[in-house]
Amino acid sequence: QVQLVESGGGLVQAGGSLRLSCAASGLQFTSQSMAWFRQAPGKEREFVGISWSSGSTLYANSVKGRFTISRDNAKNTVYLQMNSLKPEDTAVYYCTAGRVTRPWTKDDYNYWGQGTQVTVSS
């Protein structure tokens, strides 16, 4: 019943911007922490950032200062604004939700979207 649907991925040149969206349904959105992970070719899935249920945010060092997570509880949607994109940001980006203690640990999340591809060209 729970569904997370990402959108907004695509192709962009280095230095450009994209905004990803994740629309959630079938869960109590306001009680959930919403996070973004990404997985690049040949790499393990890695933590990008989280919006806690309180609205506070935490980011991986690799994206801090460039990416911003926000949430709209009225729309059950979380966003990932990505600026100053680099080729190393190329990955499939996943939206995930859960009652989280360890935001960098994927096992702490209960629900996952199917991902959206972001490709940054040089």
C-alpha cells in the first residue's frame, strides 16, 4: 500500500541544477523521516541527506552546500534540490522513508522508491 514515486531526474551538464521530487502515499507522512540515497555504477548505495519528521535536515559531506532537502507535508512530498552538479553526482537517486535512528544506514528505512536516474555530463 505504501508507495514512493520519484521524479525529476534527467541529463544535465556539470554546474547545472535539478530538482527531484518524491510523492508518498499510504503512510503517515508527518511522522516519517524522509531521506535520499544514491547509487552510482559499481558503487554501493550511499546516504545523501535526510529530512527528519521535525523538518530538520542532515547531509552527507559530499553534497553539503550544494544539495537541499525540503518537504511539504500538505502534499506528502519531499524534494531534493541539486545545484552545482558534478559528474560524480551521476547515480540513481532513491527516496526512502522510516522512523530513523541511523540516517546513513539503509536498513533503518522501511520503504523505498524505485529510483530516478541523474546523469551529469562533463
